[in-house]
Amino acid sequence: QVQLVESGGGLVQAGGSLRLSCAASGRTFSTYAMGWLRQAPGKEREHVAAISPSGGNTYYADSVKGRFTISRDNAKNTTYLQMNSLKPEDTAVYYCAATRRVPGTPRYSAQYNYWGQGTQVTVSS
């Protein structure tokens, strides 16, 4: 089992940057694929980015490709989401998630079985 705690959310102007962090408990972090998902009020949860256990493979939603970068430091049990060129439509609660249910890089939110509590990101216009 793994516990996840996100940090780094906040209020930023459009065009700005934020870096989210997700700290994981346990000694098996390097065996989990990690992901970031977001949910805005009244909208469905969106799978934003994912990274394989080794960090060698990544996935990005079209909506964030070229602006967001997911990375991980297995020595620190931490996953990051660097968000650049933020837009008001990026406003949402961002969740970190983990899974060992699928090989490689997850593509769907249903593939995750561990979730953090979420961190709010608000982008003002």
C-alpha cells in the first residue's frame, strides 16, 4: 500500500508556472506507475499525465502536451508535475495517483488504485 500527499498548488496568473509535488510513503515507490489527474467543478476527471515506474515512459493529455512535464525521483519517493504557460482552463483540483495494476504507463483514471487528497490550482486571467 502507498500513501500520497500532494503539495505546490496555489493561485497563479495566466502564463505563469507552478510545480506540483507528490510525496509517497513506503519502500516500493519505484514499482508504481504514477499519474496526475485533475477535476474542475462540473467537469469529468481528466487524466493529465503519467509516468512509468522507471521514468522511461510518459503520457500526456493533448490539452497539456508541450506545457506540462511529469517526472519522478525514485530516491526521494516523489513525483512532480511542472506546469508552464498556464491557462485559466487549467484551473482544477489536481490529484496524484499510483498503480501497479497495469504494465508501463497508465492511460485512464480507472487504472489507478491509490489517490492523494488533491491540491487546488487556480489560474487567473
